[in-house]
Amino acid sequence: MSTIKKALLSLLAVIMFTVIAVQPDAASAAAKKPSASAIVKQGKKYLGVRYVYGGSSPKGFDCSGFTSYTFKQKGMKLPRTASDQYKKGKAVSKKNLKAGDLVFFKTSSTKKVSHVGIYIGGNKFIHSAGRGVAITNINDPYYWKSRYVGARRVL
């Protein structure tokens, strides 16, 4: 083999090694999820933001717009709708809820899942509903307790 061919092959090998070594490992990049406390802290930044049907920004949120926006701000993508978010992660029993879990409710007569919020601990969740982004007791006997459907751990 000629000296030029050997030099080109050596150069190609160095370039390929550099490209492979510099790129982050896809598995480790995917495994880097935000902490639960970071999600809760981010969600609390929007307390008081008004409810807007279809809203997905601090100008106004609906429930799933709030959860997807909050997680996105911490580098994690969630589907846009509550029903699609309910399909993600791992199911969690109510007694095993942890901060950062998504909690789901049936507030519509036509859909199994129609509302979502973020569990923050102490039987409370943060969500966007009629009054805007607020913190509510998950066991509120007048409304939320009877409408609870389940939870998913996405962190």
C-alpha cells in the first residue's frame, strides 16, 4: 500500500475516533431526567397563571399544557394531552405517590382521563383548572377525590 493511502487511512481513523469519542452516549443522555424537586419548583413558578383552554405557555395554561410546559422547561418532553400523558411512564398506586408524579382525573363524562396535574407531596398537586394554576388537595372530598383515576411516574 502506498504511503499516501496509509496516511489517508490513518487520518480517517483519527477522525472517526474523535467523532465517536466526542458524541455523548445516547443511553446516558436519555437517562438524565430532571429531579422531582426541580419539576415541583418549576411548576410553582406559574402559580396564579390564568386558565386558558388549549393554553400551553405562561400567558395561559390548560391542565396538560401546564404539565407538558413545566417538564419541557427542565428538558423532558411529554405529550400534549392528558390522555396521551396517561400512557407514559409507569403506573403508581395512590399510596406510593412521590413528588413529580403525574396524577390524573376524570372530569368529563366522555373521556376516561380528562385532567392532569403534578403531585407535589403531602396529598397535594399543582395543576391548571378554572382558577388557573393552583395547589389543591388530591383528597378534596367535594371534587377531586372521587374523580381520581391514577398516577404515572415519568421521572
